[in-house]
Amino acid sequence: MTLRLVVDGDQWRSHLRSLSAAMPGLVPVAKGNGYGFGIGLLTKESAALGVGTLAVGTYPELAASASFPGSRLVLTPWRPFTDARTDDPGVVHTVSRLDDLATLAARGHRPRVVVEVLTSMRRHGIAPDRLAAVGPLLDGVRFEGWTVHLPLVGDTTAEAASLLARARLVRPGPAWVSHVPVTRLGEIGGEVHLRVGTGLWLGVPEALRVRSTVLDVHHLPPGTPFGYRQRSLRRSATLLVLSGGTSHGIAMTAPTPASSLRQRGVAAADGGLQALGRARSPFVVGGHRTWFAEPPHMQCSMVLSPSGAPVPSPGDEVDVRVRHTTTLVDQVVLG
């Protein structure tokens, strides 16, 4: 009665090993829901790969990754109001403001830091024209290098190379980057650490299947009310009650980027259908996507069995097509 992530362990781990071998300096990223696997499992797999550093998203995630034997880099920039130790020699802090770097430098115990340079992402970072002010502050910390976080479009390699060259004039050091093709890391030069999350953990989608358990099956004559809102249908239908609901992230979608005409068309079509009370579900029965009978509940969903498809029985499992980064499964099964 659970929502499960079933993993072909041999295929998945083969991908992890081959990617790690192709990327000297690889820094696996384990953040959020652990890309659907959980941070604890990704911590163990990262340790098995033998990498020296694991990246987590936030300071609270350090607890879930505590078993990692090497260094742990926190991607969210440190702030003075952050409730976190800065004297742990195993933790590397990201610093993205001059005032914060000055505060850490004044603490006396020389915390480990990487300094973030502002990119065209415009999220965190010290502006390139202010990098000269970083130099005098670095003597008060253990400087681990420069970091940039890049957008997903454009020539990210050229932007990274330009910014890091400018930063290394202030103080030579390793580069910590994301979203740069492996084949172009040489253009950055020097020691480079590539942070990888999605491409590492989700790089072989055919090895990953999310499965839902069929909890109940109800055959509804025309006009039979059902669900919280007591809707009814003009035709007979088969109602399936499946494990997986809003607490798992089912139907809790992020805004679409809608950057192409096709994406905009799909978004408009989905919005139009929802305005008419119809919404596609991620559950797949007999090879067909199903329709929600009503909005999903907290831990289960009610969907309509596709016409002509074999009707499953309670205890059977069906596939669920979801974004792994927004789904919280009850169980991960490594085959």
C-alpha cells in the first residue's frame, strides 16, 4: 500500500561508476528530496564512489548526510543569521557577500569557504567588479576556491571561464562549477570540481520506475455520486483508488517555463481542460494515462480507469510518471 521507487540497481550503479570515472573532481549533489531517493541513500552511494566532497543544499541537510566520510559543501550561501556551526572542519561554506566573508574571517577559527561569483543567473554571488575587495579577507578563512552557478541556456562554459579567470587574478584557487559540459571543462583550466545532481542520479531514467498500489476498485453505474465533492458521471465508469497523493507530491506541479510555442500550447490546453473539471493524472493503467476523478487526496488518488484497458485488482501495481525531484516516495527498492 505504498508509493515505491523501484530501481534497477545494476544499471543505475553502472551509470554512477562510469560518470564518476569520466569526471575527475566530481561533486555529487544530494539535496531536497534526494532526487527521489532520499539524501541518506545518496550519501551512501557517494561514499561508495570514493569522491572527496558531497554537496548538500542547506544546513539542515547536513544531518542527513552526516555519514559521508569526506568534506560536505553547503550550496546555500552562509548568512550571519544562519544557525549553524562554522568550526566544523568537514564542512565547506559558500560565501556570496563581502560582509558575510568579513564576519567569518573575524571569527578566528578560519572556517573553510568557497567564494561565489555573481553570474547571469543573478541569484547569489559577489559582483565581478567587487572581487578585488575579497583578497584581503581571505587570510582569515581557509579558502577552498571560487564557485559559480550558471543558467541552463547560453554558452555557460564561456561565461564560467571568463568569470573564474577574473576571480583567480585576486587569488588562485580551484573552480567549483555546475551546468558545464564535461568535454569543455578544460577551457576553464586549473583544478575544476563539477557539481552534478540530475545527470548523475537521474541519468538513466529507464532504470527508475515509480509504482503505485491499487487499493480499491469500484464499478459505478451512470449517475453514481463519488468522492469528497459527490460528483457523478453520465456514463458507467470504473473508479480506481491508488496509493499516492499530495503528501507524496502527486499533482503538485511547478510552474512551466513555457519557453517554446509547443510548451505554451500544452500549458494552455492543460489549463483549459482543468477549467472544464478535467485533469490528467500521472498514473498509467494498461499503457494509458488516466484522468483524475477528483483532485488527489493526501495519501491516495481516485482516477478513472481508461476505457478498454484491463481493470487492475486491489494489490496490483501501476506505473506513475512523475518528476523525481518533487516526489516523496514511501519506499526505495534497489533491485
